[in-house]
Amino acid sequence: MPEKSKIELIPFCDEHYSQYEKIYNECFFDMRKALDIEPYGFYSDISQLDGKKGNIFLLMDGGTIVGSVGCYGSEIDDLIVNKAYQGKGCGQKLLMWAVNYIREYTSEPITLTVAEWNQRAVKLYTRSGFVIKKRSAIQWQQRAPV
């Protein structure tokens, strides 16, 4: 089990949507454009989060979203860090928070998907003990404890 996360996340709420949309689209725009995945700015309406909101958690600094992560069963998805907070360890903290959160209700292998294009994320996940399972849409799985 990873070290217990020392950060607190709050559940997503509608009042944060416009800020979430902006940060999410900024985080994924370059990758989606480089890989020609349209629309490049994915979110444009809160209805796109229907059925997902209850699984999205936000790391806040006052009224500003620092980052966010989705936890869906044993899958981590859409881990994002506001560009103003990148390079400060927030991604690692969000990842460890998500792993600990998922471990509270399942011992299934934790998976996530990342585009190989996103080398910063690939390095974060491999440094954190995830291994490549597939290379088409890179599938990661947490290593079993020794």
C-alpha cells in the first residue's frame, strides 16, 4: 500500500464546472491536437459529466482548482493538474490519493490509461509503480506488493 496521502480532496460540485472545464481542456488540448482527437477542447457543457460527477474529486487552493482525479471502480482516470500548479508534485499527490481512495473499497488491480505522447504522465506512473500492460491505448496496472 502506498504512503497515505496528506492532501484532502472534495467531491466535484456543479459550481466548479466552468473552472474544471477550462483546466481540463487546457491540460488535454495539446495532446488531443497532436493525436488529432477532436474536439481538441473536449468539455463544452456540464451535461458531458452526467454519470461521472460522483467519481470526480478536486484538490483546491482556496477557490482555485489545483487538480482533479476520477476514480471509477478500480480505474483512475482524467488526473489533471492546473498549469499554474504543475511541476510542484501535485500530480504525484493526486495519484497517491486516488490509489489510497480506491484501496478503501477494492483490492482489484488499479488501472489507468495514458497516451504515450504524454511522457510526463508516463514517467509519473512508472515511478509510482505502475507497469505497461498494453501499448495501443497504454494500459497500466499497479504492481502487486512484494
